[in-house]
Amino acid sequence: MKPPLAKLHNFSVAKAHEAQTRLSRKIITEDRLPQKIVCIAGVDVAYLDNLAIGVVAVLNYDSLELMESQTAVCTVKFSYIPTLLSFREIPPSMSCIRKLKSQPDVFLADGQGIAHPYRCGFASHLGLAVGKPTVGVAKSKLVGTPLEAAGEIFLVHDGETVGSVVTTKKGAKPVFVSVGHMVSLGTAVKIVKHSVRNSRIPEPLSLAHEIATKEKQRLLC
């Protein structure tokens, strides 16, 4: 059974894209991180019928050990619409983040940041909502042409560098890293590379996904 289609009053895809464009002007693409990052969080959302399961996992930045996790289950407001993922995932994400006792210095989001046609994907929208540095880590490319420069592969869209193609594990598929909010692309890539342990996916996101999967199984039972 699929989640219900959007039934929000006066909802318009065109207006949502206009909102993303307005929000994109507020995104800070420079580092606003503390001098030393103490803890890092990963945010993931899973789905079960018409339910969205939001999970945030907070890890110690140096050891990558789990410090805290929170889960929130919400009713899906509308189904997936390409380029508008954040409008679907912000509510469950914010619900679990509000439960946190710790204060992460940076959030990794399972999605795009400014590597988005309207320069405001889920990671950027989340960063603006929480007022904290965020990094987009996507498993697939949404926009941009990969171009190599100085030994790195960047994503360029409409003449603008919007992200990096990062191979975190030898022989594995790359991830697509982009600025969410309050972080530079170079720092975003460093944070992602630092946060990798056993999987090509950074540990905060890997753990958040694992917890979301277990919660989904629990709800099924």
C-alpha cells in the first residue's frame, strides 16, 4: 500500500519550487562549525504504508560510537514528488531531532543539499530548519555533470559547483556530497570521509538507517 497522494489545501508544486528558491538564498556555504567537532548526527527516514519513521543517531565524532538516538513516527502528509523530498521528510526528521538531549555540531542527511535543481534539497532544508551545519550525502546523483579537477571529481550544474563525487571505500560506488547549510564543500567532504567505518555510507547515516529498519520491523510485528 502506497502513502496517500498530496491532499494539502492549496498545495502547488510550482509554489513549493518557488519556496525552495527563496530558501536557497538563505543557505550559508561557508564553515560555521565549532573549532572542534564533538558529536555528529545522521538523519534518515523510512516508510511503512502511510507512516514515516524518522531517526536521528548522534555519534562521538572521534570514536564514531553511538551516544544517543531518537525515533519519531508520523503520518505521511503526501507521497513522493521528485525534487520535493524535503517537504515529505522534514516533519518526521524534526520530530525526532526535537527529542534529542545532546546537541550535535553537524548533521548528515540522507539526501541532497544544494546539488538540487532549486539549490535546496533535504539536507539544506533541514539545516535551515534546525539552524545547524548540515551535509547532504546522497547515494545517487540528482543534477550535475562530474568534472575532474586537482584529483577530485566535482558536480557542476549550470556553471556552478554544487557537490563532489566521493569514493569512500575502494571498489565501492561513490556517494554524492553537497553543502547543506553552514559548511563549505571542502569541509563537508572531509567530514564524510572521516565518518566512514565499515560501509561506504558514513557511520551516522548507516546507524540511523539500521535503527529505522528495526523500528519498521517492530511496527510490522
